[in-house]
Amino acid sequence: MVRLACPLFALALAAACSGGRAAPEDARPAQAPRDAHHQNVTGPHGDHSPHHGGLVLMNGDVHYEVVFDRAGRHEIWFSDAVRSDLPASVATGVTMEVSRPGAPPELLKLSIDDAGEAWLAQGRPLEGDGVMVEVRYALQGVPHAIEVPVVASALR
């Protein structure tokens, strides 16, 4: 019985591996990072340089770049493990809650831009110390939230 099981298992494994499925996202050739500091790092999760002037964060194999603007025009861009752009539609329910000291929170519901590349919101200008932004969205129905401090030197 064991003699028959081993060849059948090997055959089943070979068939499963050659089933015509696409290679995993991380198996794709990596793009070179856009900044000089990360130029030779091309593997998955090797590039955390901002491609749009913001702060790069991760959620599993998905990177997202949050761009805060002094005038209140904020953006969120999504990319895969090797930082290839993903359509904005990979996420749903994208919001930002801006907390300023001594003021009520400002809830911003972002919408996808006309090109389908990024999520955008227009809020009140960002200024002063102690400003925090909670970014929320869902990927494949799984909610994600993170609180991000707004640093004046990082504002666009």
C-alpha cells in the first residue's frame, strides 16, 4: 500500500504544481526602487521609498503610501510586495480621521481619482503640533486601521 501511495502522491503533487496557475505575486521580477538608497534592493518588501512623496506602510504583502498635504488634499496609493502600482479599487471603505488638539475630529471619506490609481480626500489644512490621522480601509473584506502622526517636515 505504501509503495502505491508514494508514486500517486508524487504524481498528484507534480500535477498541482503544473496546473497553469499564475506565479505568486512575489515571484514576479522586481522593479528597481526609485531612490538611490534602495537601488540594489529589488526583492519583495525591499523598497519602502515613497513614490508619491508620502509615508510608506505595509499591510501583509500590500504597501500603501499615505500622502499628507498642508492644504488638506490627501492621497493613498496602493502597491504590491515589489512596489508595482495596484489599482485603487484593491481597497474599499477608505477613510481618514484627523485629530487635532483641542478640536473635534475631522472624518474624511476618500474617493478614487479619475484615473483609478489613488484614493483622494479634501479636508481642512494640516498645521500645528500633535495632529494624528487614523487611516482605515479594507482589503478583500478585512478591515485595517493605523494611526499615523503628522510630522510638519513630511507634509507636501
